[in-house]
Amino acid sequence: MKAPVEAKVKAGSAATIVTGILTWVLVTYVPAFHSGLPSALSAVLPVIVASVLGTVAAWKAPHTARPDLAGTGAHEAK
């Protein structure tokens, strides 16, 4: 049986990809972002923003229910 893709992985990946592309477009094509930022910051800004927002999205996403793993955790009381 193939396990489902976890909701946290989906949310984090989607947020990272979308925000990375949007931030890159802003820094590259919007004059206020392009000329108003130092070149070193404009080079790393898409990566920083995408990483932060992807992490927050993954953290806030709900856990995926995995009934096939019930009873296998080491944290269970015996």
C-alpha cells in the first residue's frame, strides 16, 4: 500500500515554490524592488522569503491521519 503524501509536505512545498517565484518576479521586474534593494539582498531575498513562508506553512498545516501506523509509536504506555 502506498502511503499518502503528508499535508505538511504539500503545504510547505507549495508555499515555498509559489512565494519563491513571486518574490523573484517582484525583485526582477518591479522597478521599486529592483532599484531600491542592494544587489546582494535582491539576490537572496527570494530564497529567504520562500524558506520562511514554506516553513510557516508546513508548521501550521494539519497532520495527516495515518491509521496504518497506530500502535507502532515508542511513546505509547505499556
